Amino acid sequence: MKNIGLAFVKLGQYTDAITSYEYIMAEKADFRTALHLLLCHHALGDKEKMKRSFSKLLDIVLDHVEDEDKYSISTDDPQTNLIVEAIKSDSLRKIERQ
């Protein structure tokens, strides 16, 4: 269903995308779907539904993120890689792991 929602977004059919995302949210809410739902309401200019979608987004409990995945990146930009490596070896990060 997520792929169907994304396909509707790419086609500019935000109402159909909202239907897909609302179904997903009713079955098993997740952060990404809630964010996509919020953005669809934004694209249609529906402020009240944006507010409700944002409230639902805030209610979602995030799954535990594995330590290695927390700072994983997929870029060839050397500056970004340097920043991420600095974060990984930061003294506060070492304390966080303990």
C-alpha cells in the first residue's frame, strides 16, 4: 500500500494517496506513512487535517534504532562523511554507548 500511495503522490493524485495512507495508518501506523499523509494534506491545503495528521504522527512510538543505523549515510560527499565520522567518535557518543 505504501508504494501505491507514493505512486499516487507522483501522479499528483493526493486524495487517492490519502486514502492509501489512511488505510495503512489504521492497520499499522508508522512514522513515514504519517509524514506522507501529513504532506498530502499540505499539498491539498487542508489545514485541519494537517493538524490531525501531525497529532497522529506525534503519537507514534518510534522503534528502537540500532546504534549502527543511527548515523548511517548513503552519500559520496566527503564533507558529509567527515561530519558523520566525527559524530561517531565524539566523546558524548562514547558516553551514550555506555
